[in-house]
Amino acid sequence: MNTQEKIDKLFDNFKAFLKEKNIRYGDSALAPMQVFCKESAELQIRVRLDDKLNRIKNSKEVRKNDYSDLFGYLALYMLVNDWITFDEFLD
């Protein structure tokens, strides 16, 4: 499999994974219940990223799950900010 095919496979699989997690967690990242925390979805995702990075920093090994969590939180952060196109970064 060449690099282009691997990119397709990664993002297709991650898209299915993230959508399933979003269903299971009831869209809690982008539409939080705000029972205990009244902060915006954006700020709550940033806190989750900080927590995850802190756990990684304090762990003996970084696991596949750690990377997928970071990837997911970053994707959700992009969504909450409506960063869904990237043409402006292409030369």
C-alpha cells in the first residue's frame, strides 16, 4: 500500500471510529450538558487535551489509544471552530 492509500485508509477508519464514539458519548464534546462545568465546548476540549497530555507525560509508555485520543480531541477542536477546510495552507 502506498502513502496515498494509507492516508485514505487512516482517515476512513478514523472517521468511522470518531463518529461511533460521538454516538456512544452523545455528542458530549461539541454539545456538553454543562451540569458541573458551564464553560464552552471549545474550552472543555482544550482541558481534555491538557489532561491527556499530562497523562502521557506521566506514563511510562505512550499507547496507540493515547495517540487516537489526541487525534480525536484535535479533530473535535477543529470541528467546534468550524475548521473543516484547509485550502489556504496549500501553496
